[in-house]
Amino acid sequence: MYEYDEECLMTFIKNQAQLFDEPVAETLPEAEAFLEDCMAIVVDSLDEVKEYFEEEGLDVDGMTLDELEDASEVFSLPNGQYLIVEG
């Protein structure tokens, strides 16, 4: 099980509309439980985002790093990391 820090959880709560039509979490515990259920991960760079998508079988060959960062499943964290949530 992955541990999500408060900054990660707050970023997800604030930006969840980029992936979901309706809120899925309103509190830190709800966000943590949701991310655990989705098996969301935090990676250190956009290159790792690309590697993750490739491992999941997604065709990202023609995508630039900016396009990857703009994907609805990718949440840019204030500390420079990225949260990947598969809805």
C-alpha cells in the first residue's frame, strides 16, 4: 500500500474535476481511501509517467512530455512529482 502525503491528497481533492465529472472525495481520509482503491501511484518525473503508461499497455509513442503532463489521469504535484490516477 502506498502512503500519500497531505500535499498529494490536497492536490487530488482540488483538481479531481480534471478526471471525474463529480467529486469522489471531499476530505483527506476520503481522498486517501479513493487513491488506495484505485492503486494510484506517485512518480518522480514525466519520463516515469511515460514508462508507467507504456507498462500499462497504452500507446504513448507519439506523445510529447507536455501532452503526457496534460493527460487527465496525471496530476502535477507542487513538489515536482506526478500522481497518476486511473479512473
